[in-house]
Amino acid sequence: MTKHMDESHPCHYHSLKGRLERASYRDQDILDYVGNPLIEALPPIWSDQEVMRLLQHKPEYHETQRTLPGQQRHHLIDTALNGLFVPLPMHHLVEQAFSRMIRGGYLQRNPADYRYMPQSLERLDELGPSSYGQGQALSMATSTYMIGTPGVGKTSTSQRILLQYPQVIEHRTYGGRPLTLQQIVWLKLECPFDGRIKNLCLNFFQAVDTLLSTNYYARYQRCTTEVLLVHMARIALLHCLGILVIDEVQHLMVAKTEGSSRMLNFFVQMENTIGTPIVLVGTNEALPCLTGAFRQTRRGTGQGDLIWEPLTEGKVWDLFVQAMWRYQFTKTPTKLTAELSHALFDYSAGIADFAIKVYRLSQHWAINARKDEILTPEVLRRAVEENLRLPSTILGHLLNRNWSRLQDVPDVVPLKKRRAARSESEETVSQPVSPPPSTESPDSQPSQPLAVQSDMPSTETPPTEIKTVPTLRKSNRKQQPGVSKQVSVGSLMQVVQAVGQHGTAPYETLKQAGFVRQATAL
């Protein structure tokens, strides 16, 4: 007998899950952080060296692995390179931003302060379906956007930074007084593929239930979207949510305009009222939605513009390639040269994910070729041609900054480049129409921007045709009796211009020129 799953037993939402810790309070050097258990229970503020040590992930590697059979080396290539993470300067900036946002969001939320609970109750009362985007900013929380080209490392970076913090901290006592609290330091969700607010709220409840063994989803699943938003904010306030990261926000573009605006307004309300910083992560496709209003743009730059672009050739690129090149499993070692580094950059357009793919597939290709297994620019080219045919065209245009060819791929085109390319396209197609030739100025040359074929031969030099405008085909039908061509047949644009000159009606002018004919019975 098959048991069907009802709404009370939903499919599990797989969100990023961290560790749970018992609160251990640390002394603070910053006076504003002293006496706040939510901040004192966090890890210390790390130095740049500590951040590099925490974020980097270098899989184990031994030179003797080159002698293993080819089939085993194929597996080693994937396991090593897929798990590689090289900390770069941009990653340090993101970690610093996350550290400031979490602690700044807790400044106005101090459970050790006797005023915290009354103020929390007041803020809960302020939350409601009609309060989105209203009220004063009661917190010092700052939010930000992480926007960029797919494959540059936005998701992997945010995940690795969040995992360095405990996700849940259990408080029992503080300062000799009881403090029963389950503090959720961070929560990472994905924007639903359909961009619906209700699905995002339900994902939030499922993620909290997984962490705390609560039943928020079963309790609120039948509520309306407006009520779900209120309960979502109340839970965030109750469990002192430190930071909320929402990935794949470009899915908001799929939602209706009102739906996306309402969700963004609710994020503003959460930041203002309960002090929860929110990080929206997505591709360039999300920029029109996130920057549609200036207040949204201001909110998203609380930690500066975290706009991610592909790497450029230089010190950072060399650092990344050198760290990756170590994981080489071909029988013959190949040293990294400037030529190989340049070829790898050209085939990946500076996108870290594709650089790893090209290097990984090149090793697979060299091993399968069963020759000397030496990596050369030619081997990289063959691997790309045979295994990366789908993205190679986009990568080529991205490398050459050919934005006009990428207008149908909005997730890789920055917003400014998208508008610039559209303006250039409009200027090319929509050329200004020259005025009709005047009899008073015999020296002026007639201009025919649109070429339309005519039934009558012309002794004048034919005008230059614009390729984007198709020419009209000659009609095989005979001219109807009783119709005289009082207007010389030229281009359609000339006929339209003649309307203004002779003062005739547009329909009559087109009819006299032969462009409008009476239908004949077949």
C-alpha cells in the first residue's frame, strides 16, 4: 500500500547547515560590544592571516599519484579540483563585511538589557501586512548585495564564510543570571525558482525546524502570504537571527513586479524593525529588480558595492592559477608557463569556475589520448572544443567584451553595459530620417533611408539599402482598372513624406501610389 505525503509532511528543504555550540563568552576590545551576550558568544574578529587559513581548502596531493592507473587518476582529478578553494582579496572583503553586519545587527538587540524584552514586544506589534517599508530605522543593521557573473564564486564564498561561524548558539546563563535562548547566528536560503514570497517563507520555516526541532512549518503553512511574512519576522526576532543570506535572487525577475517589490519592501522592514541584516546574492540578471528604486540601491550598498566580475590577468590571476596548477595528475609533469596561463585565461574568460573546468578537462583529455600526457595550449584548445562547446561562444564574447552579442544572456552582462549596448543598437537601427528634397534647393541631394522595390524603373542611382530592413517583393497582381498613379512610386517613406507636402489623406495617398488595392474574388 502506497502512503501519499500530505501537506503536514512536506518534502525536506535542503539548506546549508552549520554546527551547534554551547555559548562561551569572550572579552571584547570594542566597548560597544561589551555586555552583549549575542556578540560575546561569537568567534573573535579574525585577522587576514586567520581568514586565509580558515577559508582555504587545499585537498591532499602526492606526486606518487601520477603513477596510478589512468582510471584512478581521472577520479583524483575531479575530487581534488572540485574541492579546491583559493582565498583571494575579494574573499577577505566579503568576510569583513559579514563580520561587521552580524555584530552591527546585534547592537540594538541585547537580551542582558532589561529594556530588550519590552522593546521586542513593541517591535512585534509594529509588524503587520500594512507596515512594509514604514517606520523608523530602529537598528544599526546594514544589508548588502552580492551580484556578479555566474561562476565567479559568490555562492561558494558566502557558504565558506558562514560555516566558520556556529549556526546555533545555546545560551543558559549570562552574568550569573538565567538566559534561555537559542540564537540563530545565520541562515542561508535560496530564492524559489518561481520567485514566490510564500514559498520563500515556507522554506524559512522548514530551515528553522531542521535546526531547532520546532514545528513552525506545520503551524503556519496554511496562512496567507501577508501573515507568513509577519510570522517569519517574529521568528527571526525571537531567535535573534544574526544574518539572513538569500541566494539566486535573480528568480525574483520571474515573479510579478508587485510580488518582487513586496518581497524587497519586507526585507527593508526586517532590517529596520528587528535589526536583521540581509544579504541578497545573485547574477547580473537581478540588477534591474534590485536597483529599480533608489531606496533599494541605498539599502544594498550598506557595506559598499560587492559586485563580482571575472578575474583579469595580473597578480590575483597568477596566484589563483599557481594554486590550482599544483593538482596535476598526468604522468609527465608540466610546468606552468606564461603561455599556458594566458591560454587558460582566454578559454575561461577569467571566470574561476571555468578555469578549473578547463584545467580539469585538459588533464582528462591528455590521459585519454594515451600519449606523453603533456599539457600544452593545443591540449587545452582540444579539450575546450570537444567538451565545452555550449559555453564557448558566450565565453568568447565575454572575453572580448562584445556586449552587443550578449544581450540575450542577461546574467553575464552588467547593467550599465546592457543599457549601453541597447542604446548603440537603437542608434544604429533608428537613424534620423532626412527631410524630403525641396524644389527650392536644387543642390540638395535626396535621401532614401529605406529602400523599397518599385514596379517602375528608376534612372536615379539606387539608394544604399539597410540590411536590417527587408525589401518588399514585387506583386504579381495586375493593377485594378480606374486607379491612376498620381504619386510617383518610390519608397514607402517618400510616399509618407508626400502626405505632408500635398495635404492629401494618408489612405488616399497610399492607394494612389499602388500600395493599397481592392481585393479581387478568386
